[in-house]
Amino acid sequence: MNWPWCCSAGSTISPGNFFDIEAITKAAHNAGAYAGFDLAHAAGNVMLQLHDLDVDFATWCSYKYMNSGPGGISGIFVHEKHFENKALNRFAGWWGYRQDKRFLMAPGFQPDEGAAGWQVSTSPVMLLTLHKAALDIFEEAGGLAPLRAKGDLLTGFLEFVINEINSTKDEELFKIITPKSKAERGSQLSIVCKRNAKQTFNYLTENGVIGDWREPNVIRLSPVPLYNTFEQVFEVGRMLAASVDEN
Ligand SMILES: *Cc1c(COP(=O)(O)O)cnc(C)c1O
């Protein structure tokens, strides 16, 4: 079996909280600051309303939940209200220069209108092709809303299965540190393994379950609604239980 569970390369133990973007944005604005978000673990995972929530900017990679492959193209969001603000600091590249004057090669930088003005360099066509193929599959699946709905059930089932193991072992061997509320999480559960954590992680890997390891004892698992099944989640539970008995 080879199950490509979504994994990621964040830096901390990261319990997988889906933070309250609206509240953070409001707090930033009240303090006179811009609100920008790193959405590496959110893009393609949870529903985002960046424009409506008045987020100033955001960035994300597309190789985690968006399946574009390692080294795939990244994305940025800049709120429409900043489009005409030419004084804003930006990573100005020649491809973002207004198109009608781009090749006049005049000194200074005059950004193009809207999103076009944030382009940096010529687009990497091969990476865009991979990204488009991935996004087409999302569209075929009906977009993120039905996927998130299935994802909530799938992750909820993983939570249930893990708690079942804890109750049959009469000990909280696997402590889930991700919030219980589906409003505060996406697909990922971060699980503290009380016993033989690394062996358990390796056991999962050897059996084709690709999760993610965080020192000293956290396993992060993300059943992905696009391609993981409830049966696979059940099997993961069996593996976790077996690993506790074996190790
Ligand atoms: C994966 C990830 C990124 C993306 O970094 P890349 O340079 O695109 O690999 C950024 N932030 C966080 C928190 C991540 O987990």
C-alpha cells in the first residue's frame, strides 16, 4: 500500500490550529498594522475568504494540500484595496512593470494595474502546468466546500478511532493536541505519542502511511478528502494499536 497522506514541513510542533483570521486581521488593523498570513497549511485545506475578511496580503505554497508537487509554484494574495497604492513596498520585478511601457526600459518602477503589477518574473510554465492540472482536479471534485465537508468527517473519524484505542488501552497513549472544534482545524491532527513515538512513526511509514514527525514525540496525520478514504483511516487506527502492542 502506498498512501500519499499530505505532509508538510513547518517548523514547530504545530497543533494544527486554524486561527481566527478575521479576529487577527481586525486586531492588526486596530493597531495600525497590515495583516498578512502564511497559508502553507491552509491553502487547499480550509475555506478562506481573504478578500471579505479584509486581509491585506497572504502567501502559500502549492505542494502540500494543493498537490502541485515538490518545488511547485507558490501563490500570493494582495487585497484589491492596495492595487492602486504605488507607494507600497513590493518585490518589484520587470514582469510586474506596466505592460505598455515595459520595454521602454525607463528608470524607476511603474507597476501594472491590479494583480499583474505583482508579478516578478516570467512565469515558470512547467510549474504552472502542474499547478493547473492539480487545480482542475479540485474543480472536478466540486471545489473546496464539498471536500472540506468530507474532510471534517474524515478527520473526525480519525479522532474517533484514536480515542477508541485510548479507551481500550485504558490510557491516553495518543493525545490529540489539535482543537476538537472543526471551526478551529482543517484536515490535520497532531498526536502526542506517549510511548515509543518514533518507532510508531516509523511503523506507519513502513506500512505506507506518510505522516509527518515533530520532535520529541508528535506525529501529524492529515487524511486528505480528495483521495483518502474512511477505510484507510480505520486501517491507520489498526496500525497505531498494533504498533503500541509490538513496540
Ligand atoms: C511548507 C511551509 C512553507 C512553504 O515553504 P516553501 O519555501 O514553499 O517550501 C511556508 N511556511 C510554512 C509554515 C510551511 O509549513
